[in-house]
Amino acid sequence: FESSMAKLAGSTKQYGYDTEDTNEKVKELYGYFEDEQVAVNAITNLQGIGLSQAELNKTTDAAIAVWSAYGDSIPIESLTESINETSQVGKVTGVLGDALKFAGLSEDEFNKKLESCKTTQERAKLVTDTLNGAYSDSKAVYDQITESSRKLSEAQHELKTKEDQLSDAVEPVKAEFESLK
């Protein structure tokens, strides 16, 4: 847990995001995946695009929307990595191609749209808007059906966070006690 959170903190600092906003987003994603490493990887994969926090949240939601339709057939970590790469290079990469095809969209036509974008952020917005347009209904249904279980998972993540903070606070005392023995 601590290692995962350290990776998240490093990426958050590296790309200039607010720690509190990032921690809230990882808790939300933990509600979906019940795996902090998956949640952390999904977020860190997208942070490198350089979006505002609001746009990053929309892009994360777009990836969740695809995942809510196809589950692990389109793994969230692979999809977020593919969204980042596509936004950076201006051409569909990886499993994003599957997400587009499954939505009935032409990868070639989408690549033409990407070519007309001038910045990484414009390409990310195109990807985000396209995925949200194609998959937002799936996410809405998934969210409605799983609301209580996601809230429980988020509470479990919060507990893990508090336990980790407590462990960090107690560790120096424990080490000193061991030293005295």
C-alpha cells in the first residue's frame, strides 16, 4: 500500500497536481477496482498528459466508462496508458483501438480527427469526449447498480490510508524501543 501511494505521490508532484484531489480520485477508483495498484496506475498513466485537474477527472471517467462496458477485456491500466500514448503521438495506439471499434467507430477516421488537433491536450479532449459519448450510459448504469459496494470499498481504502498514517507515526517509537532493548 505504502509503495503504491508513494508512486502516486511522486507522479502527482512530478506533473503538478494537487495531492488532495489526487488522493480523492484514487479513493474513488479504488471503489471501482478494489486494488490500489490498479487505481494508482490508471491515474499516473493519465497525469503525464498535462491536463487540468477537471479534464484529468473527465478523462479518467471516460476510461472507467469503457471499463464498465467491457470489464477486464479492456483493462483499465492498458486503456489509460493507450489514452496517454494516443494523446502524445496523435495516432490511436493499443487497446484504445478496441474501445473505438467496439463502439462502432473507425480507427482510421479517428486518426484523421487526431491529425487536426494541434496539442496533446486537444487530442486528449477528443479521446475523452469520444469515449464519454460512446460509453457514458454504461458507466451511469454501472454506477447506479454498484453505488453501495463502491462506497464500501472507498471506506476500506480510507481505513487503509489511516492505518498507514498511524503505522508511520508509531514506527519511530517502535524503532527506538527496539534500540533500547
